[in-house]
Amino acid sequence: MPKQNEKMIALRTGPTDYHFMLRMSNGKWTHKPGNTCILTLKGNPWDYAIWYAEYTRNGKKWFFDSQLYYDSEIKYIVFWR
């Protein structure tokens, strides 16, 4: 569980883009792909060898794009507020 006021970001790059995830105060990880709503990750960022693009339209349907992916080493940024 994160310590009080501790924030953590996980960052990865791919061939054409970058993506980051934010650890919430409850320990869960969230991310917001493009114009979609905020999504909660199932597990932790390090559980996935590759992050693939995923998104929703109108909050109703989940899409997966295997052409857009992030496969670099994960960089973690920790800061306190």
C-alpha cells in the first residue's frame, strides 16, 4: 500500500508513443488511454511483459489495439504531495 501522500507513476515507451499508469491511494493502478475514460488495471504494471493499447467508446465497449504497444523497461517515478 502506498504511504500517505506518496504517488507513483509507471512509464513505458513503444515504437511510436509512450504511456503511463498512476498508482492510486488504495494501491490499484489506473491509466487513461487517449480520449477514453479512466481504466483500472487488473494486477500491477510489472505483471505485463507488454502493455497493449486499450480503450472504450462511450464507456460501453472495450477495444484492444495490438498495433499500438509499449514494450520498454518500466520506469517508476515516486513523489510526495
